[in-house]
Amino acid sequence: MQITVSVPGKVTLLGEHAVVYGRPALVSAINRRIYIKAESRSDSSIKVLSPDLKLQGLSLKINGGLSDFELEAGERKTQILEPLRYILKAIEVTSGHYGKKSGANIIVQSEMPIGAGLGTSAAISVGTVAAYSVLLGYDIDLNDIARMGHATEVAVQGLASPMDTAITTYGGTLYIKPEGTKPLMERIDMPCNFASVLGYTQREETTSQILKKVKAAKDRNPQVIDLIMDAIGLLVEEARACIKKGDMKSFGSLMNINHGLLDSLGVSTKALNDMVYASRSAGALGSKMTGAGGGGCILALCPDRVREVSLAIRLAGGMPFEVSLSSPGLRIEESSHGH
Ligand code: PMV
């Protein structure tokens, strides 16, 4: 039996970090995807292959207990092993959910940079949960998959909002507000002219490390950081109203304020700020870092200025790429029962 699923990356239009502490966010699935193939094995090992993630035939054995994975990795660098932690945890969570396990080859291919603020950890988690569920003989139930994907992220990172795992599962554009165990979600229709460019620079820190930094800032100055998060939540509400009115100019201004607030949380960098300001000078309606920060990506909203903004990002030292938003969520690409 083998199955290939694909899941989209995402951009947070507004609201990252504050969403971890219960404020709402606006998030959209992008047209770059991760493909996860799961193949049955005759033994009980889990083998992960991904040239894109620099994981070359890593092999893992499940020793009795499901959480007891024996790593036979040659390279043990954090950045390289980070995606592996999500894959293994996703398999453990899925096995635990169904009370069933099986050996598998997991093959990962990515159309976007990993760990760059584009929700790749969520995409890897959700894709692995979905593919492994089918391998174990279960149908895909999107709500179950999103929940297990979120449980995977929480287990690996310690902290995670349900935002990334929801958007990569359901796709489109979502207004999302974490509430108890089930987030409040509303599908948002995007106006057609939301042309955007992403600017990428290498990220040195992982999402988990940056989340810990924000938590430490919040523990040091709880009142101030809470006010900043409240302000981010208000920006999201206003931005949602702007989309409904088709007022992209005001939406862009709200993105700019959101970037300033994220910078005040200490998650932006000089490289990100340079790209943000360069895009604005080149005519973007709004620009901000997107995702956890510490490097990674910025998002520039720039209808009619895509070429100018792309060039400005390049001159500021980043790698520009055009994205379209509101892409489809989790989908099965291929499945077969052959050996
Ligand atoms: O950088 P990414 O793609 O892992 O996005 C993280 C988004 C945060 O809001 C910072 C964390 C979360 O769990 O929502």
C-alpha cells in the first residue's frame, strides 16, 4: 500500500504570535506545497527519506513502546533533525489515536524553504498524520487530522496555536480564534487582487526557540506584552472588516502596524526589516514579516507593483517569490494497494 498526500504552506496575513495567546489571526494557504508519501513496510521500522530536508535514508526503529524511537541518524544538527521530530511525533500521535501501528517509509518533498515562516512544520505534521492514517486503513476525516496535527505541534514545540495546522488542513483563507479545545474559524473570501510577494532570508532559529523567546518576554513584562497582543488582535478584527469591504489600502496599513508590533516583541531581524522597508518604498500597500520570525519570510501586499517589489527585495538581500493565496488544503494525490 502506498499513498501520497499534499498540503499547502501558509502565510499569516496578520496575528502570528498573539494567536498563541488566544488572540485572533488571519491566515491563508499558499500555492507552494509539501508532498508526503507513505509506503507500507514488511518490518516495523519507520524510514524517512527527503533530499529536500537533507534527510537521506534516515532509519528509525519502533522499539516496543511507540514513543521509544531509536535514531540511526548520521547527522544530528538541530536544523536538519527538526522536521524529523515532527514526522516521528505525528506517527506516534496517529498510532496512539487509532491504537494501531505499522512500519512505513515516509518520503517528503517540498516546493518551499523549510522552517522559513511558511508553516512547513504544520504541513509536515498534518501531511504525515494524513498519509499514515490511510496507511493504517482509515479514511481521512479533516477535523481529526487537524486535531492530531495540532497535538503533534504542541508535543514538539511545547507551545503552538491551532492556526497553522488548521490552514494547511482546510486551505483557503481563515479568520481563526483559539477558544478552548476547538478554535473558532470563519472562511474568508479574498478579493481577487491580493497580489503578494514573499521575500526570504535564511532563518537561524527554530519556531520552538522563537516561541520560547516571546514567552520569556511575556513573563518579564506581562502587562506590556499583553497590551501588544491585544493590539495585534484588534488589528486582525479591523483587517477582517477591510477584506469584506475590499479596502486593500487600509489592509496594507494594518499590516505595517502589525510588523511594528512584531518587531517590538523581538521576533523581527535587520534582514527582515530591510526587506519590509524596501518593499514599502517600491510601492507595496503593506509589508510585514510572516510566521515566527528570527529570519524567514516577509509578505508584501503589492497589487500592480509585483515586479518593482520583487526587485527591491532582491536588492535588500532577500530572495523574492510571488505567491497566490487561498490555495486548496490537504489533498490525496495518489493511492494504490500494490506492493
Ligand atoms: O514560522 P511558522 O511558519 O512556524 O509559524 C509560526 C506561527 C506562530 O504564530 C508564531 C506560532 C503558532 O503556533 O501560531
